[in-house]
Amino acid sequence: MSGFRKSMVAMLAPSLGLIAIFILVPIALTVWLAFTKWSAQTPFSTATFIGLDNFREIFGTGSVGRDFKGALANTALYSLMSIALILPLSVLFGMLIHQADLRGANILRTILFATYMVPMIAVALVFSKLYSPSEGPINQILGWVGIGPLPWLSSPDTALVSVVLLNVWQQVGYFTILIIAGLTQIPQSIYEAAKMDGARGPALFGFITLPLLKRTLLFSAVIALINAVQVFEPVALVTQGGPVGSTNVMTYHIRRVGIERAQGGLGSAMSVTLLLALVVTVTAVFALARREDRR
Amino acid sequence: MSLPVTTPAPGAASPAWRGILYLLMIAIAVVSAFPLVWMVLSSLKTPAEAMQTPPVWIPGTPSLDAYQKVSELISVGRSFANSALIAGITTAGILVTSLMAGYAFAKYRFRYREVLFAITIATMFLPPIVTLIPLYRLVGSIGLNASLAGVIVPNLANAFGIFLMRQFIAGVPDELVEAARLDGASEFRIVFTIVAPAVAPALAALALFAFVYHWNSYLWPLTVLQGNSSQYPIVISLSRLLSYNRSAVNTGLVMAGATLAVLPPLILFVFLQRFFVRTITASGMTGQ
């Protein structure tokens, strides 16, 4: 081996080796295990091939299928609501901080971003108290303006939205930073030229800011989706998937089936389904964006 | 960081409009800070105050009793040490592996480079739950389950770090690397004594990101430690306080524990945030 080859391999081996062993091999194992009956308490060699049975079961009409399809729907709804709130808010906050020329904008940026540093477990604990129907300050404040009291985490109608809101509270600062990064890439001269032509506020936003932020927004949406799929702590700790399964989301459900109940094959089939759903969604979003670009 | 700003066209920003924007800004800051302020205030309440309806906002007689109680229920020192070990070693590992791989991807030309890089980047978008079940078994089969090593080893390299380092090392002039080679420096020497200082701000940002992420991470340690409570990081020890929290008497207790867990990442953030913002802006990771 030449000296160059040797040093190239030496530079790449530690990281790519770790990624191969702890990410790529497990992906392959997940796919294989999805077609087997296997207890997660026993070695991989005990897995027996059963074809598509796991997939039939998780999409079937039995209780396994009902729970899984519920979790899939909850996660889809949760992700949609998160993205629908995070993107507009982060654009608003980003423009307020970056474009409005307000004193103290950097302080706001710091406060917003600081929430992203807070461990999710602490967020979950604090919000479980903030949401408390009788002792929590949120219902108290809403009461002052004549709203409520709302049941928040204790009703199947509002529990999932409540988890979405705490997630938005934690993450919106991070996405605001991404949007600011996108805004700094828009040349000031474009705005000035448009203003010469008489364009004002909403027109500047609609014809310059938004179109030129498109790639940033697309990237943000994908990251927000991947983050939303990972929601775990508030569900595991506070709601346990309830009430009546309304907050039973994929990460929580797959872990409960595959690790806690040790139904490794069944859990793996759920993981594969989740992965496929994500790949299809992300590919479709990018394909749509590209087609619009060509117009 | 002072940001360039549009010179407002005459009449574009009336004082009234600016007043509204300032109010909006203050409202956002208040909503954003409120949960954390409430957390700290509640940790200082007496049990009676903490369960009052409607809630009292400012503790009448602030006391640190809740913190005392937390340290009796969970081994705070031990949990902090575990968290520091997990986050510290993982971060150090990520910095080293990312520098090396980032250097190779940025400065070496070899076959399959783009393919390898693309595969690496793809793993950045993988939700951990997808590999959790076999990973749990895999780590167990190499004898690392229920130990800190099991928490740390699978995370010593990550795609985000490699991506970030490649982006910034690509901006380091080739002449700098060539000159060091002519002086007879080994490739490792070049990476750690010439390239690393040149990308120091990005390294600082990566360090902050990795440390906070692994200090806060919950799903993987919970899964791999399997109830071995002597190895619990603070975020998992904290979750055990909730069983005491079922009776509302101990709200203050949970808030005290949460306050303790939040402090290290927030303190680190205050010192390193400027690197972080600058790095995200300059990395092109938002797709420009």
C-alpha cells in the first residue's frame, strides 16, 4: 500500500468503522429481523424466518395492528403539527431578529436558542406542571382572559397538541438560527433594487424573502420531521402513550414492543415501516420542490 | 455579531410600527423564558406553596430544602459524574474522529470518495429508533451492556461532525498543508497541529453541540443501562424523581432536580453560543 493510501485509510477508518458497526450493520439487521420471529433477549442466531408475517400482523386488524397504526397516525399528525408551527414561527422570529433593526435582537436570539439546550427530560417535567389543570399557571393565565380551564395532557383530545406545543417551545430557537443563516445569504442589493421599483413590506417578503429562503425552509422541514419522529421523553415520562393511546407515538411504541416486550422481530418490522415512510416522504418533498424549480 | 440591516426607506418603519415590533419581541422573549423562570421559582417553594390552587408565582419564603431533599433521594454527585463522563468522552471522540475524516474527505482525492461521503451524510438523517433494537442486542453481545462504555462507544463518531469538519477544512488553504508536508510533518501532525487550529471556532461549535446533545440524551442510556442505577446520568436519575411527584407535594423537588440538570448545558451555551451561531451560518448546512 502506498503511503498516501495508508494515511487515507488511517484517517477514515475510526469514524467510518464506528458508523459501519453501530449504524449500517444495525440497519441491515433491522431489515433482516423484520422478516423473522425473534426475542430481543436471545442471540440473533435464534431468529427464525417467517416471511411477511410481522408486516401482516402490524397492518392487520388485531390489537397489534390497531396499536401500530394508531402510533403511525399519531406520529404523522404530531410531525405535521410541529412543522406547521415551527416553520412560520421561525421565519417570523428570524425576520424580527435579523431584518427589523431592533435593539436587543441578539438578546432575544440568545433566549430563544437557550431553550434548545434544555434537556427534553427537564422540559417534560416542567411542562407537566405548567399544564396541570388546577395547579398550573397556564390555565391560571387563560382564566384571567376568560378561557378554560383546558384539560391539556389529561384529555385524549388535547394531549397530543400539548406535547407538540412543548416540542415547539423547545425547538423553535434552533430553527430560528437556521432561518437567520438563510436570511444572511440573501444579497441586500436585491431588496434595494426592489425598493427602487417601489416594492414595500409584503411584496418584499412574498417575492424576495420567501422564494430565496426556499432551500433553507426545505432543509428545516426535513430536520423538523426527523426530530418530530424522535419524540420520546414527554410520552415515556408523563403520558405513557395515553390518555387512550392519544400520545402513543412511534419511538415510544417501537421501544415498548421491541425492547420492553422483547418482540424483536415485530418491533423491527415497525422500524422498517417507519424508515420507508420517512424515505418516501422526504423523497416526495424534494421531488415536488425540484419540479416547482423547473417551472 | 452585528448583522447588516436594511436602511429603512422613508416612511417604511413608522414609530408606531416599530413599537409594535418591540412589543412582539418582548412577548416572544417572555413566553420563551417563562417555563425556565417558573422552574427555578418553583424549586424554591415550600411543599405547601407548591401545591396551592391557584398557583403562587413567587415563593413567600424561598428555601433550598427541595435541593437538599433531591440529594437525599438520588445520588446527585454520582449522576453528574456519569453525565460528565458520557458527554465528555463522547465529545472528545467525536472531535478527533470528525477532524480526521473531515480532513480526508476535504483534502484527499480517492475513488468512491463522493459515494462514501453520501452514505455517511445519509446516516445523519436516521432517527435512532430505527436501529435501537438490534443495536441494543449488538452492544450486549460484545459485553458492553449496563455500562458507561456501552453508552459511549457507539457514539464516538457521527456524520454531523464529519460534515461540519469537511466544510470548514475545505476552506483551509492547500498551500498550508503542502508546506507542512515539505517540512516532513506526518499527516496526523498536520491534522492536529495545523488544520485543527485553523478551524478552531467550528471545533468549539461542534464541541458544544456534541456535549449538550450527549448530556441531554435519554433514549439510548435508558435502553443500554437496563436499570443499572449506579451508572445513570443525571437525566435518567431525574426521571426517577417523578414517582415521588405523583403526590403534588413534591413539585418543588422535581423542579429542583430539573434546575440542576439544566445548569451545565446552559452555562456551556452562554460561553460558546457565538461560535455556534457563526458556525451554522457559515457551514452552508441550510442548503445554500
